[in-house]
Amino acid sequence: MANPAPHTGTLPGTLLIVAAPSGAGKTSLVRALSESLAGVAVSVSHTTRVRRQHEQEGVHYHFVDDASFQEMVDAGEFLEHAQVFDRRYGTARATVQIKLAQGVDVILEIDWQGARQVRQHLPQCLSVFILPPSRRALEQRLRTRAQDSEETITSRMRAAVQEMRHYDEFDYLVVNDDFDQALATLKVIVLAGRQQLVSQAATRRELLTSLLA
């Protein structure tokens, strides 16, 4: 009798990192992806920045003060954390692992610094970098928001260039020129990720056991 497929110890859900410079459309793409594809959840980060009027606690972010954030860092509760401008952001490790264990695909909207940290803990994760079609388009998108001062826009453009220099650290590169096409590409990446051996060996254990008996 053949031995059953070995248990890899890998969580059945897929962890997908999505990073992009500010203004590339990452948040809109991730929201559309989670709304159009079943079994996908977007991780809610912790942040020290001030909550905006339209934002809800636990929906957009978990808003904490700097002291509470540092306590979580010291306790090793973050899968990744980073400082962006004068604010801190972090992903709670336990929340992500629970969802992955339930077979849910989890999306992390983080920067390249956070992506490096996550790869150290979960090297089987997939990562996507979203690019704008041009610098001009990126700047135009930042201006269309009508939320930032000229000085802030200039600062964000400089930061965006530095962020984009790390595109080659990711598994996939998606240019957000046509929103629908970019969204379709992200769906393909998620669906393909679900067919990886490490995921299928965990979710199809009973089937593999019966087929190889």
C-alpha cells in the first residue's frame, strides 16, 4: 500500500503581499479583488496615525497610540512592521495565521520593507508589485485626490521612486494602466497560487490519501 502524501505543515491558505508606491491604485485593486473573489480577506493593519473622519476602527485600520504599538513590537506580535513618514504600521501575526489555517487567502497591503520581513517568517508567500503606467500618471493620481499639499505631493513622489526601486524583490509585476486588466491579472495570480503543491497538499490531504492507498 502506498504511503499517503506527507503533511507539509503548511497552512492551507495563501498569503499574498501587494505593494505599490502611493497613488498606483493598490488599495482600489485590493478592494475590488476581495469583493469579486470568494475566500479572500484583506488583513487589517495596526497604525499610529490619526483616524480620518470616514475611517472605522477594525475596518480600515486598528488605530493605536505609539506606546501600545511599541508594546506589540516588544512582545513579537507583529508579522511585520515599518515606519512610513512619521507613522508606524504593522500586521498582527496571530490574525493572519488564524485565517490562513482556516483556508482563507490573506492579502497584505504593505511596503517593500514589510514584504522583506514577511518573507523571513513565511517564505512560501506570494508577492506582487503594482506599478503606475508612468511618473506623470502617478503624479496626476496624487493630485486628483485633492487631499495633500504641494509639499506633500513632492515628498510622496520622491518616496514613490525609492519604493519602485525594489520592484525586483517581488514575484509578480503588474502595471495598473487599465484597471480591469490589472484586476484580472491579480485574480489569475491568486487562483494560480491556490494550486501550488504546498497549498493543495494541505487542503487535499484526504483525497491524496484515498488516491494513493
